Amino acid sequence: MNGDRRRVSYPHMGEYHVAFQTLAEAMGAEACNPPRITRATLELGARHSPEFVCVPFKYNLGNFIEALEAGANVLVQAGGGCRFGFYAEVQERILRDLGYEFEMVNLASVWKAGPLLSSFRRIHPPASNRRVVHSVALAWKQAKAIEAVEGFVRLNVGFEVERGAMDRIVARFLRELGAARDMRSIAQVRHEALSDLTAVQLDKPADPLRVGVVGELYVLMEPFANCGIERRIADHGVEVHRFVTLTGLLTHGLIGRRNVRRDIGHAKPYVTYHLGADGTESVARTCVLMREGFDGMVHLKPFGCMPEVSAMSALQRISREHTFPVLFVSFDAQTADTGVATRVEAFCDMLAMRRKGVAAGA
């Protein structure tokens, strides 16, 4: 490993790099954020990845290569309940074959408190258990703040009178959050951002169109990977609801089978066994939101994602039996923004016409 200083990096996923940076630095290591994802990141990752591996693997590998070139010497990877759980081992082998020297910290599939604490300590071994717990708590608080602010924006950004007002507030929030290093400061930054967002003037109807977004965790949470689809939907005057978050996934992992049983209960009669990863939750959430009167759902997945492919048959049946609109979008290394924009526009226009037709029939 180059030098004695541990320079820690991690794949981009939405704005969570702010919390990851705090985690590393609070433990005493140096954070080495990879550059923002661009098309070059994807091309770099795809060049060195197995051809038919899902696209999150390629984004992650591209992030790692860019970080290593910037001087990182410790890479952190986490995983989910599918092939994602084996990313770290495969990516480590590829990167070593490319000649890079580094340490890989694999957090995948380690959900019990003891092993999880030991895994986090590998980020910076000199850190005491107390310091590790404190660092994780700070990062968790920051992640919750990010999720609260982004959740508010998804519900309201499509109705702002002055376009870009919320984006400016969020940009300032992220800068201030990144500098906050204690619980009180994090809470204050969160409170101020939400207050400023609430003050933004909106032109929002009393009963707006509501769309839920479900699917595979990475393409849900990384806007570059999904061509910014949440904002594209919102720009058509739609409330966008997304329930998959980093802290939610970690909580579900700690709860374990109880969470799966709950989702299967919501998804009946369309799912009777766990589909793996986020597949069961995609069906369960669709059933719940349909019953709550949502106007439609958007299902996102990487091309070839087996749990979400399994979920699609159930979602198609739900859509057919209840005439409930579901837009299916699959992403790979060749997905173009223009095609996604066209499909989103047609879907939102259909929802609006459907709402008018129901109102006229009433």
C-alpha cells in the first residue's frame, strides 16, 4: 500500500459521499472522494468489467479506478442480497490484475453488530471501538439529513415557481453538512435547509399526480445511473415518492427476516416467496401505493438484474388486473438520456389524461 497514510475511497451513490467522507475522517483516515460520475467513469468501468455484469458493477469499478489514480489506497465496498454481495471480491481481483496496490474493505453481507463494527474498524484500524461507533453515528445522522432533504425535494420540486430555487438550497445544504462534525451542527444544518425549502413558493394543486419509484437500490439512488429520472418525472408536475434509502436498507438488513415477512404480506397474492435483494419490496410497495390511490409506478432496474426481472412478472400482473400504470425502465451502459426522457414524457402525459378521464367519468 502506498505510504502510511490511509486514503479511503468508496463508490458514488447519490449524495451519500458526504456521509462516507465524514465516516472516514472522523475515524482518523483521509477521505479520497472519486470524481463525480461521468460518461468516462462508466466507459472506464465497462472496459475492464465482464461484459454481461450489471451496470452498477461497472459504475463502481470506474469509481474505484478513478479514486486509485487520485491516490486512494483503501477501497470500501458494500453489497446487497444478490450478485452485488460478491462485487468486492471480483472487483479486487480485476484491480489487482490491472496493477493497483490497495486494501479492500468489504462490508457486504455483514449485518450483526459485532462483525459490522469489526468491518468498519478495518477502514482505519488504529481507531478505538468508541471512535468507530461515534464516527458511524455521525455518518448515519448526516445520511438521515440527506434523505429528509431529498425526500422533500422529490415531493415539491416539480411545482416551484422559480425554477432552480430548491437546487440552490440543496447545494448550500450539502456544503454545510459536509463541514458539520457534531450532532448538534448536523441537526441545525438539516433544520435550516428544510425551513428554507418550505419557504420556497410553490404552485401546487391540492391533489397532484403521485408516482412511486421502486426497483434496484443502486439505479434508484444514483441519478447519473438512472438518467435523472426522478427529476424528469417531477418536472411534469408530479409528486415523486421513493422509499429505498441507504439508512432504510441498513435497517432492513439488521431486522433481517422480519422485514422480508412484512413485504411478502403486503405483496400477496402476487409474491409468496422472497425474490431476493429489492425484488420483494418492489412488488410490496407497488401493492401498497396502488391501494393508497397513487396514479402510477416507475420500476427501475439494471439490465439483467435477476431479482427485479422476477418482480416484473408480478408487477405486470398487478398492472393488468387493476389497470394500474407501471413504467418499466432498464438501464445498461448504452442507455441514452433522450430515450428515457421520451418515455417519461409519454408516461406522465398518459397519467394526466387518465386522471382527467376518471374525473370526467365521475
